[in-house]
Amino acid sequence: MTNIVKLPRPLVGGGAPVWETIGKRRTVRTYRPVGLELGQVSQLLWATAGVTGGTAYLRAAPSAGARHPATVFLVCNDVSGLERGVYVYVPAEHALRPAGTGSFGEPLAAACLGQDMLARAPAVFGWCVAPEEAARKYGERGTRYTLMDLGHACQNLYLAATALGLGCCAIGAFRDEEVNAIFSALGLRGAVLYMATVGVPA
């Protein structure tokens, strides 16, 4: 599982009106047993961290100093065209780099205090940050800015999911050591700070 997975080109025009999308946005914790299409995952990743300008620093979600210190990852439980496993998003290539195969939903749900939507949702999006990346430009203040960055990114994910007729639920309650152990074993650097499930609303 070493090949980069190129994602379908994201749509950058049309779609649901922004004001209508904001008005419809809700947290959705219950999903139908239906997988996601790779095109949907492509759109969600692009909305969360995709490149929108002529440089990799210009992205869909703002970041203090255009640092973008977080690594965006995807836990694939049921996405067409993808093996079950964990993938790292590569914004500059709009592609996924495989990190590990297998079913991670159940152990992840257990590490997240029994929130079983992490096992039932077809996709889990997450952000991890190495401390030195957060502090590289802004020192101790960088931690605060990084948390702001993740809030911007997750809100974009919520709105993109809503526009696609999907449901999203942000995950902040988890046992840090257990969650970090799952992903550090796959080579992801830093601490997982935030996650979100996405699926077809029940």
C-alpha cells in the first residue's frame, strides 16, 4: 500500500448556495449503512485543506501566517475506490498517501469513549500537529493559532458535507494517548487534536 491515490478533480463552481448551506448545517451522528463516493471525499478534502491558488500556501481554509501546520488524514471505513485503512492528504497533489491498511473504526471508537459513529461512518477526517510545527513561526502563541486553524478547517468540512447532502460530526472527546498510539504506529507525526465523522444521514 505505497502508491499515491490521485483524487478526482474537485468542483469549484456551482453547488448549493452558501447562505442556504449555512442555514442547513447541523451536527449529524447517525448514518445510513451507505459508503461514500471517491468524488465526495475529494470534494470534502479540497474544502478542508485543498490548494485554491498558485501556491500551496493558498488553501480553502485560512491558517495563521499561511503555515498550515496540521497533517490532514482520512480513516476510510467505506469509500468506493479505496481500501479500508488510513490515508494522509497531500494538498499540493490533491492526492492521498496510504499510511496503513485494515479496519480502524472499532479501535478508534473505543479510544473515543465509545462514540460508535467512528466505526459506523464511512469516513473519519482528522488533524494531527507536531509541536515544533505549531511553534515554528509564532512560538508559544502558535498553539493557539493552530487550534484556530483546525476550527476553520472543520467548519469548512461541515459546510461542504452539508452542501453534498451528507452529515458531519466533530469529535473532540477522546483519550489522547490511545488515539495518538493508533496513528503514530502508522508513521503520523504529532498529536491528534481534532477529528470528524462524515456519512449519509440516517
